[in-house]
Amino acid sequence: MLSLRLTDNAELRALEPWNAEEFAAHIDHVRDYIGPWIGMAELVTDTGSGRVILQRYADKLAADQGRIYGIWIDGKLMGGTLFRVFNAENGVCEVGVWLDPDAAGRGLVTTAVRHMIDWAVCVRGMSRVEWRCSPDNERSIAVAQRLGMTLEGVLRSEYPIGGIRQDAQVWSVLASEWPARP
């Protein structure tokens, strides 16, 4: 098992189709908390739909187009990170996250995403890493700011959640701006 230690009791590791039952139970537990911000809360309703999402990311991984990871605290799935978009040819990727409210405020998301950006920029040679979030999601905006990202603008009516079109702020950091760049 490959994992990355985030704290003494938290680790980041791949979320795979065999994790579907645990993943679906986790999403069910955090649905109300993440639902206003993340479309996955609508898509994962049971083990089968959880497996579909995780298989989609396994296929993206095989095609070098995306990845999904879980954040486990004391062995319990408490959130995750993903490369929603990963375009190695163009050197652009987008990082996304979600977290159980019981795990919020510990810096886990910032630490996990920092490792992901380090890998994307320093290992894979990405030129640009994007972060998209609702203009109303203060926690997500704070993570982008802590990571030194630049707010580029707002995409109006970019995607639906709960049948309502949502705006999305676009934040980014360029490889030339990333402190750990080679």
C-alpha cells in the first residue's frame, strides 16, 4: 500500500474501486456539508454509484488524465483530493478537494494539496495548476490563498448543483511561481 503521511494520524492514499462501499458511506455522511459546493454529493448515492465514480478515476489514472485520493484519519476515510482535470500534454491540471467537517481546521487539505502541486509541477512538469470554487465557499478560498494562488476571475453559471447553476472562481498557480519548483 502506498500512502503519504500528512500528520501523525492522517494519510493520503489512492481511492480505488474496491473502496466503493467505504467511499459511498463517507459521502452519505458528509453529503449535507459538501453538497452546496461539490457535485459528487449528488452523484454518489450508494455503493454502485460510488464504484462508478472511483472506476471513472481509475480509468482517468490509466489514461494519465486524472487521479483521486482519500484522506484517512486513524484509518477512517474523512475526505479526499483529486486531479479533476490532468492534461499532461498541455501542462494544465485542476485540483479539487472535500472534507468531513469533523476534520476541518487541521490544515489537512492545504498539506495534501501542497503535496499534489509539488508532484504535478516538480515531477510531471505541469505549467499551471488550477483551483475552482464557489465565490461563497470561504474555506476553499482560504486554501487557495494559503497555497499562494492567484484569483483570475469568475466563470458565471459554470455548472449545476441541485438544479441551480453555480458560479466558479478560478484560482491558479504557475510553475514559475511555485516555491518547490525544480
